Amino acid sequence: MKTVTITLVNPPELYLEGQNITPDNVAGKTAAEIATLDVWEGKQKSPLGKYFTVSGNGGATAADTKIVFRGDCTRVKRIGQQMTAGEIVVEGNADMYIGGWMKGGKIHVKGNVDSFCGIGMEGGELIVDGNAGHHLGSSPRGEWRGMQGGLIRVAGDAGNDTATFINGGTIIIGGNADIHVSTHGEGGTVIIKGNAKGRVGGQMVKGDIYVFGTIENPLPGFQRVGEVEQEVAGEKAHFIHHVGDLGERHPIAKGKAVYANLYTRI
Amino acid sequence: MGELIVKNGFVFDPLQGIKGDRMDVGVRDGKIVETNTLKNPKEIDAAGMTVMAGGVDIHAHVVGPKVNVGRLFRPEDKLFKSPLKRCNRMEMGFSVPSTFKTGYDYARMGYVFVNEAAMPPLHSPHVHEEIRDTPIIDNAAMPVFGNNWFTLDYLKNNEIENNAAYTAWLLRATRGFAIKVVNPGGTEAWGWGLNCENIHDTVPYFDITPAKIITGLIETNEFLGLPHSMHLHTNNLGNPGNYTDTLDSLRLAEGYTAKNNFGRDQVMHVTHVQFCSYGGDSWKNIDSQAKTIMDYVNAHDNITIDMGQVTLDETTTMTADGPFEHHLRGLNNLKWANTDVELETAAGVVPYIYSPNVKVSTIQWAVGLELALYSNDLMRTFITTDHPNAGPFTRYPRVIKWLMSRAARDATMKTFKWLDRTIESTTIDSIDRELTLYEIAQMTRAGPAKALGISNTYGGLAPGMDGDIAVYALNPENMPSDPDRIEEAFSRCAYLVKDGVVTARGGEVVTEPAKRTIWVDVKVPENAQVQRDIYEHFLRHYSVGVKNYQLFDEHLHNPRVIEVDTTQ
């Protein structure tokens, strides 16, 4: 695997739209060619080289390419958007839409990310060592087909509206989650190791949520049906099992109504 | 304005009966003229290409409040689909494109006239403001009458003359073009949580049947002698087994003949018939009854239809048939908007995916094509997708490809998951017919223009008509063996000349000539009773005053008035 190191030396005054910086676009290019990729600061289009220094050439394919971001990328958005393979490492923070609509490969952000990261994700892996903002692994605006697959792992906290319209895949939050988790969910799994604030699983049709801590304001649409012991994200625990959201439609499969499952640790 | 000549093309003009003759077409000052009167024209070389009049779309939802609801509540319809600025204005969206994209895309396909299919009268200012913002294409808009309280009251008491006076007033108040009827009575019944599933279901409170509304509006239309006929979206649309209700509706036109000075022959235009031609009694055993419907239509000259072809895309349904949209959201559980428009109509919007993996979708696809392929008279059968209900208008070229090529139909059918069951439930696989360019010109220009009563201006290339000419890179003497080339040629016309101005070249818009709003101004004798009824209804029931209800002139963009005088 070849490594391209992109170092932010000339930080943008506004925010930088970096959707072109993916292993797919970098593969097969030399460092000089990579420096000519388009990025946008507001509506101004510039070559990437205006803000970054680039060292190392891309691999032959996306899968063969690793991109390492150095410098403070707090103002760089859309890194790895729609990527299909390869690897990205961000040594510090990054802004919004990191790993949005990604289909494959791996992104590792060592700091924090802002909102809309991993939205519309179809596959691959997004690892965040710090906190994530709002709409993590959520669906794009208006879209009823949210996260389809892949894995999002956030070590810290997540903001609100995590996993809206989730359809598949897994989101693991090491810390706490704010309000609205898996709203309208129709599949997939969300695991919250800390506490959740409220409105967990609202209008959920299918899928699973595990909360290891407490839910400050649980929804009345979930009904307790029993207790289970399960191993979740490498941790074995006892959970109370609820089904819901009883206010929502529920499809019948093999003669039985399908519900979403909400597990809270005892 | 200068002179222009389109030279050596193969000209197809069904209004004049020109079937692919190699000839020139001349334009001066925006109008078609005899070529020998031109002095020093600019030349367009159309050698080896097909030349037709600018396209005329008889039924598409392109402007107005429900289209805008579709735009607003489907941001995902724009996502990653409109990144480049190609023209003067930003283009966005696929199934519900922005106004600018609507105009540009029609121009790219060689269309010049689009008839907005349903204008809620109360919201006519919005419709006209969007017409203004839709570049290039000339627009007309049909106000909806089939559930209007005035209309229901007058027709219940057989007061055709009063209804005609009201119709004339409303056409003027909304700067409307024709009488549109959507699920007659049913949309009003929906206000009581009911529907009119066949033409004999009584509308609650008003105590009138859809049959009586339809015949009453035909009579009103012919009493006034409007350019277009009554334009009908039938009852029980979109449900299995509805073809009997459709036949019942069609039979209502029996005995009526067209009375007008606009060259129109039909008294009833039935729109998106694909949605009205289903057999069976459930979604499990739905089948195609297109043949039955077309046998009737072929035998009755006073009816025209358009297809409403399903294009197998993800799209957005929107109709003034409120109960239908409510029903649809129960089927697909997607986001949904519905509204009631005071005394007049209702509307709803629901996204919909016509998938080649879903049996009902592929049967619907076959039904639409069968309608056209069973038609004996393509001057009475028009290409539409009921944009955006069965698919976006940008798929017309694909519909043309399917109609012109059995191989193209076969290639699409190969992608169907339930091919066997689709073939069982339809007759599409037994049809070898391939339409000709002349027939396509009938279905997309000459026919719709004649049915709309505008064939003295649009849809043909006779001297005196508008200088609207579309040139397609297709050689009728050497048609491409790959049907995809047909779709390509019709998607991106080689040239579009509108009002004598080269508007598109090589499939790209190069200039934006002024667009027009076409409306019908009917002069009727003063009618004190109708004046009083209008006054009373606005006083008691409307949320707006009658003065504010009527369109202000500043909303009307570049009008072209068609005058009808019934007082003579």
C-alpha cells in the first residue's frame, strides 16, 4: 500500500470542501498531480496545493492507497466522501461529512469530527477516536434510505439525530448520545456504551438499539417484553428487552409482527 | 429578427401530411414562411437529419404548488444529480426538476409547448409565477373543475349555461387554458373521508354523480367552443380492475361532437390512460386491459388519449386526486403530503419507485406501451409520462425508443425480475409493431397540438405557424441499428429553433428566447346569477376576497391570448 501524506500548511479562512480527497481520486496520481485536485473554499475553487503540501504518490488502485492528513483539519469537510476502498488517516480533528456516502475502505480520525459524518454510508469503516457531532450515520436530508451498511465507531460522545432512517450496518458510540437515536429506523444496530438523553427509537420499525447506561427520557412507545443476556461489542451483559415503536406500522414476517428492539442494561 | 432556413432535412409534418420528404423549411420574423420568399437567410444544414415541428406536451405537471411541494420535500432528488452549471441558471433535480432545468431540458429535447396538467384555481398566481421562471417553453395551465363547488351545484341542476359563464369567469380569473377534471367528485368526497370509485358513486352533500359531472363539463366545453376539450383523469385511477370504470367514463362521450373553431375533433381527452387500464381484482392478479381500452378508443373518433408511460425510475407522484395519493402512501409508507384547496380541489405528493424488480411496475410499463402500439390513430394517442407521476419528462426519448424498436423493448424486458409473470399478464411480448418517425411526430407534435386546439400555431411547419423547428440527428433512410442511438438523438436535438431563434444546438441550450403564457379568454353574455353566486361564495366560504383571488396582471408573463366569443 502506498501512502500519500497531505499536510495542511495554509489553513483556509472559511471551510474547505474536500470531497475530491479520496483514495479513488488519488489512486494512480503523483504527488504533483494530487496537488492539482479541486477543493472549494466557499464558492472559490482552488487546487489542493494552495492549502496543503503533498508528499508520496498514490497507489495503482484505490485499495492500494492510503492518505494521511497532517495539520489541523478542523476546517476541512467531506474527506473520504463516496470513497469505495483504501484508507484515510486524519491525525487530528476533521469537519463535517467525513466518510459521507462511503461504500468501502477505512477512515480513522484521531481527533473529533463535526456533524453529518458517515451519512448515507453503504459500507466500509469509520473510526473516530474523539467525539462526533450531530447526524452521525444518519440519512441525507429528505432521504428515507439511511445508513445501509458498514461500521461507525466513535470513542467519545455523539450529538443528536444519530442513525436516522438506519437500514443496516452498525454504529458503536463509546460515550453518551444526545436526543433522537435511530429515528424511523428500519434495520441496523446502534450501540451506546454511555447514556442516552431521550427519544431513542422514535417511529422505529425494525432494528436494534443497545444502551449500556440509562435513557433519561424513555419513549412510551416501547414495551418491556423480558430480559436477555447478550454479548454486545465485546461486552457480555444483562439487558431489559423492549419492543416498539408501537405507534408505528409493523410489517408481518412469517405470521409475526416485526418490531424494533431496544435493550437497556440492568 | 432575421431569416433562417433549415436545409435538406427529412421533414415530418403530419399536419400537412409530409412524410419524410427531403425539403427546406424557412422562417422569417419568428414565423414559418415559404422558402422562396427568403432573401438572405442564415442556414442550418440538416442533411441526413430528421426535421419536425417543435414538440408539444399535452400533459405534464411542471409548475404550481404541488410541483413545488415535490421540490421542497425531495432534496434527495437533487443530491449528486445537478453539480454542473450548464446554462444561464442553476439546474437541479431529476423527477421534480427546478423551473430552470424544466425549461432547458424540454428545449434540449426539442419541445416548445408544455401544458401544465392541473392548476388549483386558488393558487393560480403561484402557477403563473413559476411559468415566468420556466425558461424557453411556452406554457398553458388547466384549472381543475371536476370537484369545484360552483361546477357541482350548476351541473346538478343541469344549468349548463350558468356553468359555462362560471367557467369563462374562472378561466379569466386564473388565466387558464382548458377544463381539467381530476377524479370527478371523488376528490370532493374525500373531504368526507370517502371517494367516488366509479362514475355512479354519488358525491356526498352535492348529490351528483361523476357521470353527470363529466357529461356536464363536456356540454359546457362544447357550449363555449373552447380550443381544448374536457381533459379527464378518470375515477378509480391506479387500482386493479379499474378498466371497467374507465370504459364507463369513455362511453360518456358517446353522442357528443366537437363544436369549435380550432380544428379540434375530440370532446374528451383521457389522460395517462396507463393508470386506468388494469384488469384483475388485486395487486396479485393485476393484468393489462390495454387492448380492451384501445379497441374502444380506436372505434370512437371523439376521444383522444395520452399514455402516462411508466419509465421504471424513482420518481415523485403528484396529483389533484387527493384520495389516490393518500391511498398510495398506505402502499409504500414513504413521506407524503396532502392538502385540500378550499372549494375547489385537493392534491397530494408521494415519492414512488417503479422498479424492474417489482411485478406491478413492469406490468404498468407494458400497459403503457401496449396503449400506443394498439392504437390505430396516433393523431389521437400521445406520448406522456404524466410527468412526474409515471416518470420524468426527460424520459420521453426512451419511450420513443421503446415504441420504435422491438429490440429495445426486449432489452428492457430482460432486466425484469418477474419477466414470465409480466408476459403472462400482458400482451407486450406478442407485439412486433415498431412505430415510424412519422408516427412519433404525430404523437409528440401534430396530435397534441390538434387536440389542444392550437394546431394553427404549434405542432406543424406550414407557413404562418410559429417558427418552432426541431432537428434530430437521425437519418430515416439509414436508421441506427442500435436503438440507444434513437434515444440519444431525441434527448439532445441537433437544433431547436424557437420563434426563429436557434435555441439549442448539439443538445445544449445556446439562447433563451422569450417564452409565453397561453390562455383562453372567453366572452360570454353577462350572467347576473353567476355573478351573484360568485359574490356569495367568496363572501361566505372562501378565505380570500374575490378581488384578491383573480390573477393580477403583473403575475401574467408575456401572454398570448386565444379569444373565444360566444356572444356572436
